[in-house]
Amino acid sequence: MPQEEEFNLKPVTQAELNDLIRKHQNFLGAKAGGARAVLRDRDMTGLSFIGQNLSQSDFSGCIMAFADLTGANFESATLFGVDLTSAKLTNTRLVRADMRGAEVGEADLSMANLQGADLRQGRTILKRKIKSADDQYAKTAQAGIVMFTGSDLTGANLTGATAISADFSDAILENAKMSGINLQGANMKGADLSGADMKQSDIRNADFSYATMTGATLEKVEKSGSNFTLTLTGETKGKPVAEMPMTLDEQILNHVRWVATAGQQGKQLTLTDIDMRKGPKLAAQRFTAVRANKCTFAEMDLRSLEMQGGNLDDSDFRKCLLQSADLRGARFRNAMMHRADFSRANMNPLVLKKPDGITYHIPCRLEQAQLRNCNFTGTRLMEARFNKCDLHGAVFTNADLRGADFTGAILKGATFVDSVLDDAVFDPDSDPR
């Protein structure tokens, strides 16, 4: 754990920092007059680094409290023992950064990329600014809640770190090294902790609801008072697929025959509360008009699956690969689908013709589904029903959303770049047009 002392470090002006950044840009571009940014044990409180490329720089031991690093690039930078109290690091790139012993209390690292970063508690002397009575930043030097909301910490090293009450909601911590971490009271809601090493950690009173923890190591963990509501693990949910009276392969063949003969032969596939994860591969299978309520498909490869007209209400599709799937007219009401990839899927209405020649459309229905951080790039979603869905952070790029209904949906952080929104319905305060 780093020691903490107050220092009267020599301050850096914004003009001096801008000159340092200019030389560093020349260094990165191999231009004349370039010099790598190396500045240690200096006071840069409140300065702006917005959008600057400072990859490979070294700011060891500096005070960067209240600094604005929004959108900056610190890839492979050395931030050893840096005081980042209350700093803004939203969308900051910190891939493979050395942040051992850094103080990030009350910092905002929302949507930051910390893949492979080292956030261990180094044996450092954390430098705090000696505050004068007229210091505009004097109100805090206390370690507070740090925001990692939606950040990518894939493979990051947080061994032995202290993150009491930290907010890791919707963060990606796949294969992160977290042994011995203190996460008491932390918000881990919706986080992806697949394969994370969390042995000997303290997660008492932490909220892991809706989190994905498949393959996470939880040996000798203190977890009293923690919330694991709807947490996804490798444990079987509902009935195992192996215990069905007929094998799933046999049932699929019967279902394909039922579809091909318009119900004259075979039998419709009807599943309830089955964990499909240990069954046969389903990618590119024909599941037209399947009924599979309350089933678990989480993390499965369902690419190019034909599931048009299917009833999948209340099922779990978290982290599923559904690229190029045919989901026309399918129903996913109240389904859990965090981080599912629907790119290039067909979720347009299913068009049926009655014997009298009248055609009617069955829209894809996703009412009240959990669709946080889903990918709908290039997806066809005409007339889709997103009423009361949670679409926080969902990506709609080049999507066809003509006539889609988003009434009552949560759209915070959702993006609609180059999507077709003709006749789409939104609440007045959330219309992206």
C-alpha cells in the first residue's frame, strides 16, 4: 500500500504543458525538435490534457488531481504513483499503462480503455499537494469513490488494490488479475468478470447483480452481504439439457421436419427452463417457430441461426453471438441480452399470408428486455418493439429502424450513427434525431 505525504512540488503551467505535448507529438512522429514527455514529481493540478496523444510518456510521482484527461491517449505511459484524485478520465486510453500506486479516488474513468493496465498498489510515496487557504482545489484530497462505469479493464492487473465502494457497473474485467482486491460495497452490476482471478478478495456487501462471472476464480473470498441476483456463472440454470427425455439433436430433427411439412410431420420444439449451454452447437440451425421460454443460451455461438417467429420470452442471451441470424418476428420479451451481438441480423417483421390472400406483419418484440451494450451494427429492425427496454450503451450503427418503437426505453449512452429512423417512435426527451 502506498505511503502518503504532502509535498510542495513545483507547479507546471498550462503553457509549459502544451509545449511539452507539442514536443512529444514531434517525438511520436519522428519529427525534428521532438522529445519524449518525461516529467516527474511536478504539480499539474487542474491542467488540461483533453484529446492529446501522450502514449509512452512518463509522469511518475506527479500530482494530476482535478486534471482533465478526457479522450487522451496514455497507452504504455508511466503513471507510477500519480495522484489522479478527482481527475476526468472519461474515454481515456490507458492500455498497458503503469498505474501502480496511483490514487484514483473520486476520479471518473467511465468508458476508459484500461486493457492490460497495471493498477496494483505499488510501494510508492503518494504525493499530495500542500494546500493553501486560497487553493481552489483545497476541498478534497481524500480518497473517494472511483468511477469505472463501462470501462474496459480486460486483462488489467488490480492485484491487492483497494476499490471500496468503487463503481464498476457494466465494466469489462475479463481475465483481470484481482486476487486480494478489496471491493467492499463496490457496484459491480452488469460487469463482465469472465475468467477473472478474484481469489482471496474481499467483496462483502458488493453488488454483482446481472454480472457475468463464468470461469471467475472465487477461492477464499469474503462475500457476506453481497448481491448475486441473476448473476451468470458456469453453474447450470434450470434443467440441464442432458436430462431431457430425447436428445436435443433428435428434437431439432423433429422440429425441422415439423417446419418443412407445415406441422404435418415431426413435432414443434418446445423448451422451458432448460440450460442449453452444454448441448449441441446451434449456429446455423433451423429453429423457426421454436418455443423456448426461460431458457439459458448465454455466451453461445448462434450466428446465422434461423429463429424467425420464435418465442423466447424470459430467456438469457447474455454475450451471445447472433450475427447474421434470422430473427424475423421473434419474441424476446423480458429477455436478458447484455452485450449480445446482433450485427447484420434480420429482425424485420415476419410477413405471413392468410388463405384469403391478406398479408400481415409480425414485428420482432423485445419489450422490457435487458439490452445494455448490445451491438446492432447493420441490423434490420423495421417496426421492432423496444418498449421499456434497457438499451444503455447499445450501438445502432447503420441500422434500419424504420417504424421501430422506443417508447419508455432507456437510451442513455445509446448511439444511432448513420441509422435510418424514419417513422421511429421515441419519447420526446430521448429522440436522437
